[in-house]
Amino acid sequence: MYVIVKRGSGMGFMVIVAVGISLLHIVGHILQRQMWGERYERLQRWGLVLNIASIFGLGVCWGRNYTGLMAELVLQAIAIWLMLQIFSIGLLAIALLIRYIYGRCRQVPVDESRRKFAKGALVLPCIAAGASFYGSLVERNETVLRSYDVPIEKLGEKLEGFSIAQLSDIHLGPFLDLDMLQELLERTAKQQVDALVITGDLFDNAGTTIQAARLVDSYVERFPYGIYYCRGNHEHFRGIALLETALAETRIHNLVNNHALVLQAERPLYIAGVDYPRQREQFQLLQEAYTAMAMEDIPSDAVKILLAHHPDFIKTATKYNADLVLSGHTHGGQLGCLGIPLTPPVFKYMRGWYHEGKTALYVHCGNGSWFPFRLGCPPEIAIFHLKNK
């Protein structure tokens, strides 16, 4: 599940967290009272205690950016508890609606209808708990492999079948450490693709930035045409100066509003990358400026692939006839069903494929998360094969 507010943003962040959890508690209280009456009161008091503890725990772990095993366990427990409440609220709302319709259609007395449904509804918390534990402990660790053909007009014989693997939003920290990053890189390298791209939010823990950069660099030989990287918003949170120092000692193509020639062919292949515009009020202006700098001097007949952490960059990429934009940032919503995101549509481009003119955009589901939960939206390794159209 993706939240717009950035972690570690101080008092404002914690106010929003506290308000959100409080609203969750109030809505749950109302629905549970409608379903079970007074019988749930003791559990509700324990729920209030756990919600207060959750606010405190998030304030300590996120607000002060604590890492380590204890922070991981605390955040994991809070995630399970919050998702349990969210699923319970959704299921109770559906059950109450069904009870109302059933009573109206069958003309069953209200008390009798309520009694029957309340008894049957006892299974709902079990379903909610199962979904919460599965999404927190299982699916978020089950990386899937997805492969796509990308048709491009007049691609040329030399670029036919050129393959690119994409990783994104790895979020090194409490829930994905260096050993897990190595496992992810190893699995990706075994796919024997030509190049690897990483579209931001990899370096999310200043304490591991240097080691992580060296680890990624150690895989350069496994990708014949190199590794390409663009920044995300979390790299800015952790310190760009440290990141630049770490990457300067590697062979990783660090694309900050610039580009690299990947392969000279009938239509040369270029990969460009843009920085993340941190100033939200100037996002559009910076988006246009960053794209212009990244695309500057790329031949007009080239095959152009743009790496942009934020998917909105497709709007400016089309102006430069980019063939493909690879992005992340949204985590695919982290909650979905049959490939469709179920989270609020806070982004125009949330997950999967989009097209604007001749430009195709792929929004990666991400490989990690700073909120440890995924359901119907597993982490992925995405592989793209360029094909003549």
C-alpha cells in the first residue's frame, strides 16, 4: 500500500498517521457495534490500546528512522494489525449491506436477520487475519518473473530481441537487506538479459549505501551492455552526496538528467535517466527541464528508453518521441486483484502498461517496500524484449 507522505517528515507525518489510525478505529467501532452490539466491547478496548501503541511504534521507527531487527519486528506487527482492521472494515461493510438487502427482500424481522448474520459474520475476522498474515509474511517476499515483448517501429536487425531487466523500489532497510539484494541480483542475472535498469529507491538506508553500490557493481559483468540507474525520492531522503560518492567508484551508469549510448545499430539504442523532482509545487517545470536535459543531443532516429522514477514523466517523454519509459514509485499500489490496483487512485499511472502516442510506459510493482504488506501485487523482475513492429 502506497502513502504519498514521505517517511521521516517529522511532526506533520505523525499527525497524519495518528489521524488515519484514529479514523480506522472509529469506523471499525461503528461497524462492529452494528454487527455484534455490546458483545465486542472488551475486544474494542484492546483494539484501542493496540492502535495507540501502533501510533507510538510508527513514531519511533519511522519518525526517527530506526532500523534493525527490533524495528523490523515492530513495523511488521503494526502492518499486520492495521491491515487486519482494514480488511475487517471492508468485510463488515459488505456483510452489513448484504444483511440489510436480505432482510428487505425476505421481509425477515430485523432482530432475527441481525442474529443470523451476526453469528455467521464471526468468520470475517478469521478471513481478515488470514489475508493480513499472508500479505505481510508471504506474498511480499514472493518475487515473480514477468516477460514482455516491446514492439518498436523500424527497430532494425541488430536490436531485434535485445533484452532489458528492470528492478525498482528495492528500499534497502528493515525489510530488504544486502543479502536479499544479492539474491535478487543473482536471480535477475540468471535470466541472461543484455542490460539491467534500476529505476530509483534502491538506496534507502544511509548505513548500507556504499556496500550496496559495490554489490550492484559486482554484477556489471553479468549484464553485457551494463547496469543503468536513476534516482528516486528516497535517495534524496538518505543523502545525495553520499550516494554520488558511492556510485563514483563503480561502473554503474548513474543517469542524472543525461543519457548513455548502449548499442550502435541501424537505429542506435540510448538509455536516458532523469532525477526525481523533490519540489512538489514545481514538479511540472522540473519534469520538463529534466527530460530536456536527459534527451539533449540524442539522435532523432535513435531508439530512446527513458528511466524515470515517477511515471508522470511519460507526459514529457512523448515530446521527445521516447519509445519506452520505465518507472516505479507507486509500488503498483501494493494491494490488487487480478492485476488491478485496489488502492485509492492517487496516481494516474499506477501499475503495468500505459501508452501515450507512440510512447509506451511500464510502471513496475517494485521489489521492496517501506510498508511491509503486499496482496495481489507481488514484487517483480520485469524483462523487456525489443521486437520489430
